[in-house]
Amino acid sequence: MNNSRLVKISKYLSKHLRHTPEGIGITLAEGGWVSVTELIEASRKNGVLFTRDELEEVVAKNDKHRFSFDSTGELIRANQGHSVEVDLQLTATLPPDILYHGTGANAVPLILQNGLCKMSRHHVHLTSSISTAKKVGTRHGKPVVFTVYAAAMYNDGFEFYCSENGVWLVDRVPVKYLQILENKTE
């Protein structure tokens, strides 16, 4: 499959597995799962055609590993980033000492005032990679990377989760656990 088609299907899946499943007539089950057969059929009924093989290729080649199949291969879900109510059945886990969050420079004043908030998502997304945080920040303008003192947060009672694709999730990050990273590279 060419890259353009791969991106098109990936964006379609992101929209409907993370934000508007009802838009194509599917319902996310516990854990955010939906039947692969049901997803392909609902998409077809809504004028978006793709095969099981194409779906497998999107899951395998998505650069952010946004999607996964269950152990049977019969169910699919988005790994995180939902704006619809869904329990991903993640287990709280000990985070690394330091994590990072990338954003655009225009968001910095608000973050320095209120901390990192989940906004319309279920969690604040963090990464253990400076370069990934910079890449995320670039999507929002001039990138700014925040260091998040995750171990200190954990010791103060905050729960962290790690999604299947390695994205760290937390409900919020108060200002006292944040510091702007000054032009460092990994």
C-alpha cells in the first residue's frame, strides 16, 4: 500500500477509534476494543473501503503505534488519545524519574500558570524521549519541551500508566513538577 493510502486509513481510524465511533455506527467495548470485522463493515457502509490486510499494514507501520490488535487478532483499538469515555484497562505503574512533554511555544504561558491538563483527552501524554517530545511540539508551532519530574509526582501519590505503544499517561501535571528543557538533544 502506498504511503498516502496508509496515512488516509490511519487518520480515519484515529478519528473513529479515538473520537467518534458513533459516527460510523460502532461502539467501543471495554478496553476500547471493537471487532475488526465490525469496523471493516461499518467503514464500508460509510464509503471507506479497506481490507483486513490493509488494516494489518496500518497497525504494523503506523509510526506512532497508535493501534493494536488483541491477542486473538479479532479486536482492534487505539492505544491512547481518546476523547470519548473509555477505560483502556491500564495498570498504574512506576514511571521513570524524568519524562518529557512537547508543546507549542504559544501554550507555554498557560502551562506555566496551570500545569499540564488533559483538556479533551483522558490523560496528559508524556514520553521518555526528548526527540519525540520535540516532534510532538512541532505539530503545535515552535516546539518547547518540558521536563516532568515523574518520580517526584509518583512519590506524591500521582498514578502513571504506560500505554501499549510506550506513551506515558497521567491525569495532570502541576506546575511544581515542570521545568522547560533548554535546547537539549538526546
